[in-house]
Amino acid sequence: MKIYVTRKAHFAAAHRLYNPNFSEQKNNEIFGLCNNPNFHGHNYNLEVTVIGEPDPETGYVIDLKKLKEIVAKNVLNLVDHKNLNLEVEFLRGINPTAENICVAIWNQLRDKISNGSLYSIKLYESERNFIEYKGE
């Protein structure tokens, strides 16, 4: 029996979408307002899902308090109220699109889950726009 357990979290951060290999004109054409050289911000919502079988003694796939601590230590404490282009080591050299942020968060967490297995990362950049990554 496989069970999916999800922890929701929130963080606010600034970023700029920019490719240094593109001209300013091409960056503006592709990234539009997201290419603002002074950055812009989002209130991100994050969902981290773990899959596994419940422990017969506890009934947990993973203790949600433990999952909360793992996500806080390895992601939230590093990105909340930060400039993703300039201040976040695990995003260094990466154009911080929602897609790239989602994959980078997966990479931050994949080896940290000891009960169950990391199943997916879902990152909401806005109410209507989100990315989901399953480590494929």
C-alpha cells in the first residue's frame, strides 16, 4: 500500500529571468517584465510530496513535523526573503525560472528524506502558474 504525504510551505523571494548569452533585446522579448534588472518578487507556495508505506507501529509514512524541519532547513531558510539570483548558493549560475527552481529544490531534498521517498515537488509561482517535478 503506497501513501502520498504532502507538506505545504510558503516563501517570498525576488529574481530576474535573464540569459547572459542573449542580447538585451532577446532577453526582453523572451522574459519581458521578468527581465527587470532591478528584479521582481513572488510569493511562492511549495508542496513537497513523499511516497511510502505507513510504518506499522506509528502509522506514518513520514512524521510531518520531521518533513517540515527538513524543508525548512534545506529550502525555506535558504530562499525566504532572498534574491534568488544573488543570495542562494544552490541556485548559483541557474536562471531562476519556476522550472529551474523546482528542480533545484528537488535536488536539495532528494537525499534528505529517510522515511518514504521524495515523490514530487510542486512550486506555485502564482495562483494560476505552477510547476511539478518528479525527478524524472
